[in-house]
Amino acid sequence: MATFQQKYDSLKQEFNEVDINDDGRLDKNEMFQVLDSKIGKQFDREIAEELWANLDINNDGKVTANEFIQILLKAEESLKSKINNCRTTLELNYQQKRETETNLDYCQQNEKLNNFGVMEGSQLCVIVVQAANLKADGKQLDPFVTLQFDKFEKQTIISKGTNPVWKENQKFYFPVQTGKEDLKLTVCDFDKYTPNIVIARVDLNLSNNGFNLKNQQLHDIWLDLYDINGNRSGSQLNIQIQWVYSKVRYLRDVLNSYQQQVYQQEQELLQYERDLFILYEPFVKWRQLNTKGFQKPISKDPTQSMIPISYQQADPTKIVKPFSDPLLDKNNKFKLITILIGLIACLTLLILFYKAQFFDLLLIIDFYILWEFNALNENRIKTLGILFGMSCFLDIVWIFCIGFKWLANDSHEIFIPYEISIQKMISVLVIISLIVRLYLILNLFQLSQEVQNLTNPQPMKIQHRNIVKIDMQNTHNIESKTYLHNGRPIVIY
């Protein structure tokens, strides 16, 4: 790695070479002219303008050697810092994404849903944070909150005052069976010698509320409280609440979020490296000190700057394109579909020797192209099912019009040897291919339904402020995992 003095000396020499007036100073036009001439094309004007704005520190329209060197080294340091931070974040996200895929694969194999679409062991997590403007009626309050859910009842510790805060952030868990249960929150005033007095209360239904618990995130919300007569009391209760009814669906959302983050970070990294090499490009000696191991990429864009070959994605086989489905390959239904399409491909190639079957061939090629580029989704799977259905219809018409005649043909007037046998064999192959395609269509529509259930449980519009970490008790006996989702830690058990 080049030392600061080596960089300074190389830039000092570069500056002396570009000083076209021999006065040790350059104005803006001279600087742009020199940068353009040194690379044989127009230097990036956006970067040039930014450099000049920082170079001309005393606003006299001229720059000295020290100003020139100082700002270039600062720009280099800033860009390298951003590159290193971006690479570190990418490595972390690659690792977290792989762990999420592993955890999701486990949940997909083991999760069981009941008749209400709720997984076995599903739990509601509630944290009572604080209350505001409780009615004291001139006395000291010792408030606590009772939580009732189905046949279960729990309560917080006792706090103090009209604006109590439960600092311990106790987490209360309730088993969920249907997703239609009510959570009843009651704020009471503790009294050692008399029965506790109800200050205010509120009921919250899991499926009918002002926010969307179906997105499975932890919601930080303020609830309006009501007095015992059902009127607004002017008090509020702050809780955090989360219901994970399907770990598979939740982890798929997390995985999609990682895909988006990784894609954006890759673009940022490439942009930072491009800017750094644009900075190096006019200064040959400085570039030689800093770009060992780098080469110019093959690109259709002749204006694209050099990109370091040292930048490699941590695990390219694990990178999933945005909006793609990384788990189809692990789905048993999808594996069966690939086998069926492979069988149809073999039958189609045999049939092509005697009967045009190009429509089926195009559908098979289309399937493998979509699979290779991770472009299969619910709508495309359905479209493939419809197109294979059209193919089946065409072959049914062919079988009734021609195929049965070939099968019944025993004439000896055909002069081509073995033609009757070939016609009968082709007819049988078409019928077998038809049966396989009908079974394929059934599986395609079943797979599209599975994809829809896993990826689109409900349209989700978040109507609250924060999405924070998931925290639920162990419902499947597997090791807990920590992930990052939207920049925040989450825990999946």
C-alpha cells in the first residue's frame, strides 16, 4: 500500500505537469481542459465541478498545489471508506440472507397450519410500554395493566403516577388458535386495602383493528382508552404487539427485503468504485500507486470507467434477483413439475420425427428460461398452465381426427416400410404426452396457489410508525437465529 508521502509526491509531480501557465496555480477552465486532455475525452463534469468547489477554498478562482493535493487525498479517503463500509455491510447481508434461506427451508418443511390458516404453536406477543393522562381524581395512582386473551389473564408490575412507564418491558405471550380472538387491556389502580379500581380499558380484536397485524411485524401503537361507561377517557396506552401466524410467510418477507437491500448495496458499491477510478484516471502515477489488481471491465459503454476486479460478490450462487423466488427449487411440487416437463420434452423430441410439435417445444424452452433466470412467479406459472392446456386441446383434436385413424389403420398399401408401425407408435406417444401434460397442468395450478398463499397473504398497508424486532417464544424445537430486517435485529426461533 502506498504511503502518504508517495501519494503526495506523485500528485505534486502531476500538478507541476498540468500547470500550463508555470505560475503554480490553475483556474477552473484550465483544470477542466487539463483533465479532459489527460484521459482523451471529457472528464466527468459532475465530479469535476464537485472537485473544483472543494479545491478553490479561498474563492479566488485559482488553486495551488497544496489545495489540489489536499482535496484529492481527502476525496480518495472518503470514497475508500464508503467502499469498505459497503463491502462489510454486503458481506453481513449475504450471510444473513443465507441463514434466512436455511431457516425458511426448515420452517417450510415443518410448519403446519390449522383450518384457520394459523400455524401450530402461534403466539401473540404483547409488551405494555406506558400510559398517558390517566384520570387520578386528586389521588396518587399506582397503575398496572391486566391483559385478558381468551381464557388467559396476565398483568404488569405496578407503576406510579398518571403517566406511568413500565420500564421492564415485560413480554406477555398468548396462544392463538383462530386469529379472531380479542385482547382486553384494563388499566387498574392498585390499593392494598380495598379492591382495585378500574381506571380505563380497551378491547382489541386480532382481525378487526386499525392496523394490520397480518403483516407479522411488531407494531408500536397508542390506543385510546375508555371509561367503564364506554366513553373516551382522554387517556392513552402505548403497547407493542406482534402476531406471527406463519413463520414461512414472515421469513419470505424478510428474504425479499434482503434481496432488495443487497441489490441496492451492490449498486452503491459499484458507483463508489466508479467514482474512485474516475478520480484516479487522469493521474497516471497516482493511479499506479492505488490500482494494483484492477482492470478495465468489458463493457458496451466506452465511457464506463475502470471497475476493480477485486470486487466479487461473497456468494454469487446465493444472490437472488429482486422479486424472484429463491425457494422454488426446494419445493417438492416444483421438483415434480421439472420431472414432468423433462419427460414431456423427451416425448416431444420423439414425436417431432413424424408430427409437428413445436408449440410444446417452445413452452418447454420458455419454462427452462424462466427457471434459469429466477423469473417464475404466480402469474407466469398460471400462464404456463393455460398454455399447456391449449396444447392439450390441440392434441385432443389431433387424436380424434388423425390419431385414432392411425391406430386403426391396417392397410398394406403404404409403400414406406414400417410406416403403419411408426404412425401407431406416434399416436401412442401423443396420448401418453397428453396424459402427462394434464397431470402437469394440475400440478402447475396447485403450485401457483402455494406461491400465492406463501407470498401474498393479504395486501399490507402499515398505518403505524415503527417496525421493530420480532420476538416470540420457541414453538419449534430449533436453535434461535438473529437476523437484520430493515436495518434492525430480528429473532426467529
